Amino acid sequence: MTLITEVRLRRILDSRGNPTVEADVTTESGGFGRAAAPSGASTGEYEAIELPAEEAIANARELAVPRLEGQVYAGDQRSVDFVLREADGTDDFSEIGANSAVAISMAAAKAAADMLGAPLYQHLGGAFRGDEFPTPLGNVIGGGEHAADATDIQEFLAAPVGAPSVADAVFANAAVHGAARDVLADRGEAAAKGDEGAWAPSIDDAEAFDVMEEAVSRVEEEVGFEIRFGLDVAAAEMFEDGSYVYSDTERSPDEQVEYVADLVDEYDLAYVEDPLDEDDYEGFAALTERVGENCLVCGDDLFVTNVERLETGIEEGAANSILVKPNQIGTLSDAFDAIELARDNGYDAVVSHRSGETEDTTIAHLAVATAAPFIKTGAVGGERTAKLNELIRIEENA
Ligand SMILES: O=C(O)[C@@H](CO)OP(=O)(O)O
Ligand SMILES: [Mg+2]
């Protein structure tokens, strides 16, 4: 093990053109790691706090960096993350910013892997990891907070569950994305792209389901393996005064459960994320009871990668999977704890990007390190393909 000798922080651009935090960690023996924080738009109310990049950097330089340099071993991830929490002193990283914390946490892990001469997934997951790969959930059509004047449902996600390899799955998702463009063009719908590269046409959700079905079945025929699809409803964003407000209608919480359950049945959805508000454990439990056998009901804003919120969910039978976003909680150790708690209780842990991203590929390694069944990291666009292409390389041992 070697000590961290230097932590450097800087502002870089994220994919929305906003400043975000990048960290470089160097160790005594010359190990080097660089990582950057992503940023959400449809953020959960209970997430750790992202500060403006400049403020996060200034505060982390003052409070955290002096406690790390020359004092903590890069390979001792628990200690790195413990020091970040101690330096911050709050429950939600509101002092140094979850953006500074997660960038440093991930950069330290990369420095440790570099020092060991091991790929990051192996440093994080152990010597025997690297032969189980996640199915990528590819964002094909979207709206919500990620695009103006588009669908109410935030994300329509291709799920190539029958793909024989991660590379086949990645190419299948890109093909569905391309096919959706063709189907939209056939219908005379022009479409720009939303924050994550998904098509953001000005159509309603019902039409988006038709387009997805058509695009998926075209590609399924071509590739010869099963492709299902799923949703991130991001329902907290449409929950107002006790009901779910869609462009054309409103639904009560009970009606929302019925509506989503019917969608799962009608379209054989493989995955439904945040189908209900972030405080509605009960509704999540009711839906999971109805459709949880054949569909992952995933809590993103509900759990915010937080073990306490996940514990409540487990007690109530709310959802059967958790979305894991390291920046929602601030450190890799916290993200691992959430994954382990999920797994111990029969919940699947799905690793995820944010709508604002960088070229950082840590989540690809995190998914392989933890043998996650799914990873949600877009379908196209440089900041998305950075992770997808990294999965292809990991699979090839490149
Ligand atoms: O809701 C989500 O799952 C994410 C990523 O797709 O979006 P955001 O980063 O804006 O929270
Ligand atoms: Mg979500």
C-alpha cells in the first residue's frame, strides 16, 4: 500500500456544458488516478448535495485534501471515504459537495488499481471478477426533465436481455436507437436529442410505446436474440399535490399503480424505474407485488443509493432492485454498501450514469466488479459510449 501524496482538483466540462469536478490522485509509488463527477437533472430530494463546482473544489481543498495527502493509503478505500465523510462533517456532503467527494473517492480507487497494475474492476471486485457482464439499458426515446416538449415518461430503455455478449448488447441498443429514428421519420416526426442522447420527439407516451415496439422488433429480427424494453418514469418529477400530472391527464397514486402494471403486462416490460413518487414506499410495494415476478421494479429517487432508505424499502417490500449512482451518496464505499445490502436481501443492484456525464468510465468497472445484472448508461453520444466501449474492452480483456 502506498500513501496518497497529492490530490488535485479542477473544473472540467460535463456533457451539458456545465462545470463539474475532476480529481487527480497520485501516490507515493507513482500510482495515478483521475475521475470526474457526473450531475443529475431529475435529482432525488434525498440525494447528497452537489455544490457549484468552484465552491465544492475550494471547500474540498481546504477541508479534505490536507487530511488525505501524506496520511491515507490509496488502496484503503474505506479509509479514503471515511476521511472524506469526516472532513465534510455533514450527512449529505453539503460542506465539500458530493461532487468533490465522489471525484476524489473514484480517483483514489483508480490510483490504487494503477499501483497494483490491475484493472479497476478487479481492484474493486477481487481477482475472480470479470466474467459476468451487465445488460446495458439503452436510452432510446426520452423526455421529462431531460428534454422540453417531449414524452412525459423520462426514458424508454432498450434491454437486450438475450444478447450473447456485452458487445452484441451494446450494438443492439445503438441499432434500436437508429431504428427508432427511422420509425419516427416514417411517421413524419422530427426529433432532436435529449440530454442523454435519446430521441426527444414531440409525441405522447402512447406513441412512444408504438415507436419502441416497432424499433425493438425490427432489430430483434435482425440480430436474432431477445430485446425487451423498460422505462424510467421518474414519477417524482410529475407528482404534484397528491397526483401524477401527465400532459393529457392526472392519475391518483392508485391509478398510477394500475397504469404502470398495465404497461408492464401490455409491453412485457423488463424494467420499470421510479414508477411512483420518491416517498411512496407503499405504492412501490403494491406494484412490486403485482408485477415483480417478471419485471425489475427499480428505486432511483426512492433509494438514492442510501442504505437507510433501502432498509425501509426492504422492510416494506418496496421495489426489487436499486439504482446505484455513486454521486447520489458521495463515495464508492457507500455505493458498495448499498449494493451489498441489496444483494443480501434479494434485490438487484443496477449501476447507472447521470444525465450530465463526462468521459469517466468508473461505473463500467463498478458494474463488472459487482456483477450487476444491468447498467444504465445511454446508447449513443461520447460520454455514454465511453462507458459502453469500456465494457467491450473489459469483456475482451483489452
Ligand atoms: O433519472 C435518472 O435515472 C437519471 C439518469 O438517467 O437522470 P438524472 O441524472 O437527471 O437524475
Ligand atoms: Mg431515474
